[in-house]
Amino acid sequence: MDSQELKKLRDWFSKNAAALPWRSLDLNAMRDPYAVWISETMLQQTQVSTVRNYFVRWMKRFPDIETLAAASEEEVFKYWQGLGYYSRARNILKTAQAIGDTLPSTRKELEVLPGIGAYTAGAILSLAYHKPEAILDGNLVRIFSRFHSLDFLPTENTQAAETYWNYAKDVANSPKAYMHNEALMELGRTVCKIKNPDCNKCPLQNKCKAFTAGTIAQFPPPKKRIQKDWYGTVLIVESKDHKILVIHGGQKFFSNQFALPHFETVKSAPAGIPAAAENLINADQVSAVQTVGQIKHNITVHKISCNVLHVVMQTTAKKTQVTHDDFQWIEKAKTPQVLANSFSLKALEKISTS
């Protein structure tokens, strides 16, 4: 993109920038590095419309790095609940505990921190510190693919990645890099969309190779996506005094947070308590077992489908034998606050509606 295109891009952004809780009204103002870090991390794999409220709630509870560093992992997960990809929240906490009260201001220092890769580092340096640093997210990939007619993705190989990053660096080679980067993200989100792009509103239309050739729909090429099916059973174990069993650790998808116990089973397995669950609860103390429904859930590349069983025990929580090392009995009404993952919450809803 030459200086003329970049000027059109800046002018377009100045007129069309959406009001967002992490964006200053003055588009030329330096932004809080902490707010940039949190918002850009939340926006990975998540829509802006979803992140808005999460960001506001997060910043009220954790207004700065020091406050965040003092929080427990369970509380951080609670405020992340619903955003998915919980490793992002865990890495945010690790980084907060490692850096003191200020984020570093060089790419080398930032990229060694947990969860901060090339994109997030570039966003912090560009938007907060106004350095001429490149960023490359899904919006920019889509724009570059169409603008330059690139029929490959940066994830395909090293050379492909370098091609996209070189275009990103070219855009960022300017004192106004912060404006160019954010404008391209906005353009990709609102105009150069994945489906039904509104090319007539695009300030880069005249030089876009895909638009000129009438091949917008062909770019970018589709991702080669691998998805793994996972079948299992979720247990809602309820004691006689109406407490629910939750486990911290030793779970397939939630090794470091509280979750309902769940076990992998074959797709055609009949509904019932899995054999592996006998290592968790004493079958002789079970009063009743009821299948209350199924849930579907996606985590990273896993497409999950689970039967949900409501297992009622004959004994109170104190007297019920559980062999798992790290479990707790939680009052039924309080489980939504303890379980910081939508997978477990989906399962819990089955007994509230059954």
C-alpha cells in the first residue's frame, strides 16, 4: 500500500471508528498498555460484540497489573468464564505475576512472556507505545489476501508467513503505524468481512486486486481445518443433602480449574455410569441414576458430545466416599459461581430443566 492508500485508510478510520471500551475517543492518543494487552488477548478467537462486556467487567475487578497479579487462578477464570480458551486467562495471570506493574516496551521482552506472541506484542507496542511495529491478525490476513491477490495463508509454511508479515511491516513503517494497524483491523471487522464484504465502502477498493478482478469470494483461500470428535459422559453427582461434586485437576479439558467429572466413552456406548467413574465414587452408595440429556461443546479442535447423568447418592456429602484427591462438595445453588467453564454449566442446566 502506498502513501495515498494509507492516507485514505486513515481518513476512513477517523470517520468510521466504532466506540469501544478499550479505545480512546482521541484516536491519536497513546493507550494504556495493560488495557491493550487484555482487550487484544480477549479478542483472539472471540467477537468484538462478546468481548465488550467482558472487558468492562474485567477492568472493574482488575484495573491494573498489580491487582491482577494478586488474584487467584479460580477468580481469574470466573471473570473469563464464557470466553473459552482458558489457557489465555492462565497466561495473563502468569505474566502479571512475572512483570511487576508495567508491561515491557520492546518486542523481545514481550514475546518471552506467557501468552504474548508476535501479534499481541505488536499490538501493545503499536497502539500503546506508538512504535512502528507490525501486527497480523485474521482481519489483516483477509485484507492482504484480497488486496494483493494472495492464494495462500500465512499458516501454510514459513515463506507464506514471511510474505504476509512483510506486507504488515510495510504498513507499519510509519509514525502513524498505530493508526494504520487499528484502521485495518476495523476495516476487516466491518467492511472487508469474511462473508458479504461491503466493497463499495472500502477506501482501498481501487487498488484491491481481488476487487478489480471480480474474485473477492476466492480470497482468502479456505483453511485446512482439523477437527476431532470426542464422546463422553458428564456426571452430576448430588449428595443426599443436595451438594454437587466438583473436581479440580485430572480432567481431560479442565486440568487446572473446577469442573464436573467427565469421562471419555465410545460413541455407541449405552448410557450409564462409565467404569472409570467407579474410581471416583462408591457405586454401593448410589441411590439413583438418571440420564438428563446431552450437551455439545467445542474446545480448541475438539468437537464434544456428552451424555449427562444425574447421580444421586444415598449419603450426605460428609459421609459419601470419594476417592479423587482433589474434590469439593459445593452447595447446589453455588455451583454456577464455582464452575468457571461453560461446559460444566451446560451440563448443570440439564438438571435445572429436567
